[in-house]
Amino acid sequence: MKVSVYIVFAVLLVHAGNLFAQTGKRIVIPADSTTSTKNPAFTKDTGIQVVKGDTIKTVPKHDPGKATLRSLIIPGWGQAYNREYWKIPIVYGALGTVAGFYIYNNTWYKRTRDAFNIRVNNDSAHFKSIHPKLQPLSAQSLQIYRNAFRRDRDYSALYFIITWGLNIVDATVFGHLKDFNVSEDLSLKIHPIIRVNGNTGVSLVLGFKSPSKSLPATF
């Protein structure tokens, strides 16, 4: 009986030795970039793209002064610099209309002035040079028309200058607003509310929106 116990004990020792030999082996893990213990600052990261300096494009800042100067030189040039091309026909339409009134009034001012001088001086040799529409008129009527056309001509010149100035002001103002960020991040809403006790009121909701969340504030 004792012999068999010793035999079983010896067999268990042999198996224990084999198990210890297997578990005591050194495990070698191949080097991998995900298990490296080196300093990450000196390792190559393939997930970061390096942008070379010569490939970076800088967008020049919009200069309102350039818009002002260009509109001062040529009407509509400042609007073109502000990329508001739809305003150019409006600018030239307004200036063209005022210029047309100036030309019309100046033309008839010269006609009435010459006709008045011929009538007053009784220059019969130049009667035929008077415009056909002015020939039946008296010297007094010609004087009244002459003064009216001269006044309207001067007003037309003044309106032309004002219109040109408005063109400059428009280019300057919208040149300053070009870099002003107008977004929907800020919203203001007013909602009527009815409380449990029957009272009514107004709810003022000021919301700050972002791509990921909205933060409403109720007053």
C-alpha cells in the first residue's frame, strides 16, 4: 500500500515539473508600433499629415479702404471689389439718369439763352438760328425758360455729385461689413405663455446655437 502511494506521488511530481517548465518559459512578443514603449514624441505617426509651408495659401483680408478708393475713381468698382456685382447696374443707372437730366437741361439752357440774347439785341440776322420751338416766344418768356433750365441744370449737377458720393458710401459701408460674420448662432424668439392660474405672459427665449448643441435661455 505504501509503495503505491509513493508511485502516485512520484507521478504527480513529474507532471508538476513539466507544468512548471511550460509556464516558466519566456514569452517573446514581436515588436509592434502599437506596443512600443518609446516616447511618442519621437515616433512616427502616420495619422498626421504634414502640410508643407509652400502649399499653404493665405487669403488676403478684405480692405474697405480699397473699396472706397476704387468707387471714388470709377463708380461701381468698389462694389465689384466687395463682390456685390448686382449693385453695379443700379449705380450706373442712377448716375446715367442724373447725367441725362443734366445734358437735357444744359442743352435747353443754351438754346433759350441764345434765343433771349437774339430777341433782346434784335439781331435779325440770327433769327433763323433760334430753335423752332422757341421762335414764337417773347423775350420775357425766353428769360423765364432760360432761368428755369439753368436752375435745373445746376440741380442736376448737384444730384450727380450726391449720387457719386452715395456710391462711395455704399462701397465703404459694405466693405466694412464684408468681414462681419452674420450667422444663425444667435436667435431671439418671443412665445406667449398661459399659466395654470389663468394668467398670461410672454416668454423671451434667447438661444445660442452651435454645431453640436443649443443653449436656450428663457427670461
